[in-house]
Amino acid sequence: MNQNPILALDVDGVVMHGWPARKWNDNIESDLGVALDSIALLFGETWLNVITGKIPLQGLLEEIIAKENLDVSAQDILDYWFDEAHHIRQDVLDASLIWKERTGGQIVLATNQEALRSDALWRAMRLGETFDTLLVSCELGIAKPHPEFFQKSDARLGRTQDQTVIFLDDLAANVEAADAHGWHAVHVPHIDGAAALIERL
């Protein structure tokens, strides 16, 4: 492996439990009185514009709340979401830090997220204390698996042509796109095996 390699990890499905293994909204109807059909509107055709920073999440939530006549606020739903979707795998963080110490490389997150959750991950959930950089769709203006996500990530990292990026993701489409771009991409079929994969790198 060359000097200063980069280990890039997806968040949901690699660093923390994500859909479909665990859905943050499984109990939202009983907990908040919000029907799953109403929440499904959030992740429709406009969601790509949310995670690429073109539409603010809070504004979209407020539109859905008004349309569905829900007796909650946008902040209620956001607080519930971020509280439910924070099941971080400490074994993955530990394996990443050991890899960093062993290789002298960088460890970064490469993820599709909207701005509010991105900030929560980095600050409130304290992933910024472990990882060196956050490569996130809402800041890059493009989402995985689009090739431009990886191009802009290289530019953000200041990656040199001979610098290796090892990328772990649970979605095959993202792995294929990263591999086509020139990253060494590894599929994580189940989060329980993520730490072991990192230990073998």
C-alpha cells in the first residue's frame, strides 16, 4: 500500500445500522402518531434534491405536515429521527483507528446525507472526533453513485494520482461506481462483518 492511503466509509450500513436492517421510523406511528405513508412522502422524488443540498429538509417536512394535517412539528420528527438513527458500531470505529495507526493514512466518511443530519453525525454523534474528513452529498452537490461524487471527493481530499482510496459501502451500485472511478471498493453485505473487513485491509 502506498503512503498516506485513505479509508473511506459509508455511514448507514457500515458505520451505523441503517435501512433495511433497521428502520428509524418503524415505531413512529405509535410514538408520534405519524403514519408511515406520510413519512414515505419525505423520501419520494424530491429526496435526491434534499441530500444534494438543493431543497432544505425542514421546509419539505413542514409542507408534508401541512398537507397531511399532522399534529407534530418538523422539529419533533427531526428529533425523533436523529435519536432513533444513531446506533453507531464502536467496533467499526475501533478497527478504523487501528487501521489509521498501522498505515499512517486518513480515515474519512463518504456518505449521502442532508445538511441537518450531516451536522448531527459529525457533531452531536461525535463522528468528527474519529474521522478526519466528511465527504457528504449535501456539500458536494451530488450523490453516490454518480461519478461526480467521487471526482469531487478526490478534489476535496487533495488526492494524488498514486494515492489509494479504499472504500466500503453496503450498496452494490455505490461500490461499482467507486471501483469504476479508480477507488478500491469493497462491498459490505452486512454491517456485522464491517469491522472484520477493515481489520484485513
